[in-house]
Amino acid sequence: MFSELFRRFTGQKASKDAAKKRLQFSLIYDKLEVNDTTLTNLQKDIVGVISNYFEIDKDSLELKVKRDDDVSALVFNTPILQVKRKRA
């Protein structure tokens, strides 16, 4: 599942750029001690919680880890199709 997210994230870039992105992700995940299973489980949990409130496009979601010098950020991006209204 993570490889599919990674493929979507990298798009149709040249193989050199794709290889560079893969290496960057590997280094970030190694430093954060995050593996594919953890990211897959995290994604399922996030989708589950968000789905309680919104109808989302699960085929278009992206899960990324961004890293700056001192900070790492988890970025979850998905189109919201509509808000789920709770009936009283």
C-alpha cells in the first residue's frame, strides 16, 4: 500500500528523480524509525477517523513525511467530497 502512495507521490518523473526521492524517503524513515507497516496502519487509522466526519476520495489520498533541518512533519492530503451530517 505504501508503495502505491509513493508511486502517486512521485508521479511520472524521470527515473533519476524517482530514485532520489526514494532515497530521501528511506533516509527520513530510517531516522524517524518508521517502517511501511507503521505508515500503512497510520494511514488506515487516519482514514477511519476522517471518514467519521467526511466522505473522502480514498483513491486520491496522499501521506507524506516532510523533513526540514530540525522538524519532521506528517502531511495527509485527501479530497473531501462532502461533510457527513449527523442526524439528531
